Amino acid sequence: MKFLCDQMLGTLAKWLRIYGLDTFYANSEIKDSELIDICRKENRILISRDKMLIQRARRENLKTIEIKTTDINEQIKKAISETEIDSNKILSRCILCNFSVDEIKKDDVKGKIPKRVFDNNKRFWICKKCNKIYWKGSHYENMVEKINELKN
């Protein structure tokens, strides 16, 4: 399943990517008609808090998820309630650009990350599109904890 989050849902887009879900995040320069075109062409589910945009997408027979809350935990629950989460895909996408991340040799990140991070971690991943480097630090543990909390 692929999603498109409008500009009001940037944090939700990031979390869907953490879950390993292909999520397009629309910036403020993209018009509603373009969002609908993207959803149609790429077979994406539109996620929005914009009632007018949701109605317009539904009139065009696009699948939508209307978000009515500002609480991020509730937004995540609503968005993932209709999809199967593959635990093997969690943290498989870049949270910045949505591209998939691949494991990289430790020696290949030397000098590109803080020395303390390099010394304290064994495994690293990189986004080949934007070159963001990832590792399983405390932020990883916090994300996994939140994912587990939201399962219940």
C-alpha cells in the first residue's frame, strides 16, 4: 500500500515511513489537483485533514483516509488500521525522502558520522538518494518502543 500525506501531516508521513510504508509527503507548492493526479497515477491512498480535498478525491473514486485529530498517536493508528505492517520493513525507508535504505559497511561511514557514533555502533544503513546515514541509537529504541505501544 502506498500513501500520500498532504502538507498538514508531515509528522505522520515520517512515521509511516518509519513503519516502512511508501509515503509521498506533499509540500505547500503542490496544488490539490496535482495531489489527486499523483494519487491516481501512483495508486496512492490520500491521507488528509482537509475535508474539501478528501471530498474531491472521493468524488474521483480515490481511496482516502480522513484524519480528524491532531494527536500523532491517533493519526498513526488511523492510518495503519487498514494496512498490514510487515515487521521486516520497519525502518527500511529514509524518513527524509522516502527512498529505501540499504546496509552499508561500517568502514564506508568512517568520517561521515560523529566518532562516538562510529565507535558505539556495528551496523549502519544509507539512503542512496539523499545519502542520509542511519544507525540503531537511542532514537531507534524510542521508535521501536512507540511502535510497540501503538500495537496494543
